[in-house]
Amino acid sequence: MDWHGPAERLADQVTDPDSRWLSTVTHVPRHELVPRWWERDADGSGWALHDGSSDPVAWMRAAYSDRSLITRVGTLHADHARIGDRAHGRPTSSATMPSLVVRMLRHGRLGDGLSVLDLGTGSGGLTAYAARRIGDQHVTSLDVDPHLTRAAGDRLAQLGIFPHFVTADATHHVPGTYERIVSTVGLPAGPGLRPVLAALAPGGRIATTLGRTCLIVTGWKQINGDVVGRVESDMAGFMVTRSGDDYPPELTELLTAARSAEGEEVSAGRYPVVDVANAWELRSMLEIAVPGVEVAYEEVDDQTRTACLVHPDGSWARASAEWTDPPEVHQSGPQKLWTALERIRNRLNVEGSLPLLGAQVRITPDGVCRFSRGGWSASLGNAG
């Protein structure tokens, strides 16, 4: 198969003509790293397997499009599935869209001779780009899943690329010390962030998102161990880190109750129902205001919209309405989750923006992230 033309067109799409990443994207055969992937069924009930060798045209089209390809759902990797299989559950690994890989590498400010840790191997795309650009001897790729590190290592070796791979849970231990860390998983603020911060060399730089937010945080490590930086003006939606074969069960029982139960408090909402997960700034600000919230959203017949918010402390909220009508809101538990969301939406409407993007960030060695911008300040994570 002639992949060079599609790769060149992809590189033109995701980089600038004078970008140092242009040649890198052009010369990495992305299809070799994603021989199989999952796509949503038409009705959204599950995931259908796509095998590249069975449909080379679709393979080239998918691999050289600027989109993420889901490679693992629940505990089932596409590599291990059989033709005709369906998967059910949450995506647990993917080949990140190339434009986002390039953006994260730019945020990481890689340089010749600098050691780089790629957190979240996935299909190995970022590892391949980094190794092509600065030399594979300077690149280490880490993932919690041994199949991912093994498969990426084997596939990159076939391309003549030999970075170092590590299988480890980054929320517990990160072996080695690195001058640059680029994470394509959402790292948890608090104790789970400590091992990553400890692996960053003084003077080194990190680029990552924070779990359950879409905030890209970058910063430089100071002599005292703090990382000082900012929330970048662009955003990204990465999967959160996991420690086992799959994510812990969602708050299923609470979500079931939230979808139908009568709330302790029933009121009319001020704003139309919104898909919080895909309203990235709102989702990020909600996580800072009420850490740990899980969200769900559905539309029926393109008319009835329902959003649910649930929290581990037992709080839940449901807002439902026809299209953009004011919703009926049910809430229960110690925290009024929809009220918290509406406060954020009100601030957005009154001020025209939220203070997150461009905020200054200080991350202390205990993993606590402290944000400030103008007169606003907030923190995420606890010292544990």
C-alpha cells in the first residue's frame, strides 16, 4: 500500500509549512501502528471492530485522517478481538488524533539531547514522532497496559525506531528522571500526581491535562520542587489514567436513580440543558468547583434533552426539557450539583468567559494544583 501520499497530506493538515514536525508526521506510517480499531455502532449501543487488512481503503482513510481511533474498549483490545466481535464499555486506549499529538509535543518544548517521557503509550504515535525528531535514545514511553507497551515496541521496531518502553502505573511509580514529560492521559491532581512530579528533573517541563478536565497545563519545575506554569489557551479531552485493566465501575446505581427518581429539591432551571461532557470549559470548571462529578447526557428524538450529574458523596441532579426550554431540575444529596453548574454558566454569561484559560498554575510536590487569574483563585487535589 502506498501510504506516503496520505501521510504527506496529513502532515500538511496538522502542521504548518515551516514546522519542524512536518517531516516527522510525513515519514511515520500511522497505519502500521493501528492495524485494528473500534468504531461506535450506528445506534450507539456498542463498538464494532474494524480490521485494516480486510479493508485497506478504509484503513488508509482512517489512519491518515486527523481523528482519534479507539483501540481498546473495556478490557478488550482490538488486537485481540475476532472479526464480527462487538465491544461494550468505555474506551480505555486510543491512537490520539495527530494534530493533538503535535500540539502536545509543541507544548512540551522538546529539544535535542533532552530526555523525554511519553506518558500514555497508546498506539505509540507520540513516541514515534518524538523519537523521529530527537532520537529514540532520548525517548521513554510508559503505559499501565503491558500489551500496549509490547505492541508499540514491536511495531516501532519494524520501522527502525527503538525507544525505551516501561510498563508501570504512573500514579504509583515512575522510574527514572526526565527533562520533558508529555502526557496524553488526564493525570489526577493530588497524590496520584506525585510520582510524575518526582520524575521531572529540576528545570524540566511538563505538558499534561488534568483528569476530568480538558485543561492543558504546562509548567517548569523549580528548585524547591514546585511546578510553575499556566493553563494553555487550547484544550484537549484525554482519557483519565487508570491503574488496572479497566476503569472502576461508574456510579451506576446513583446514575440509575438520577434518571428517574424524585429529587429532594425540584425547581425550574435557568439555562437550557447542556451536554456537560462536551462543553469543555464548563466541564473543567465544574471539576474544580465540585471534584469527582460524573456526567451523563441523552437526547430522545432530537427533542427531549436530559443531563445527569452524580457525585461519590451521593449527590445527584437531573435536568430535562424539550429542546431549549427551561428544564425541570431534580436534585438530592449534600451538594446541589445543578446549582453549582448554573453558577458557572451564570458567570460565563455575565463576564463573557471563565477564568480558566490563561490562568497561572502552581503545582506543589504533593500534587495540589493552585490556579489564579486576576482576583480569582482555586485549587484542585488534596495533599492526602
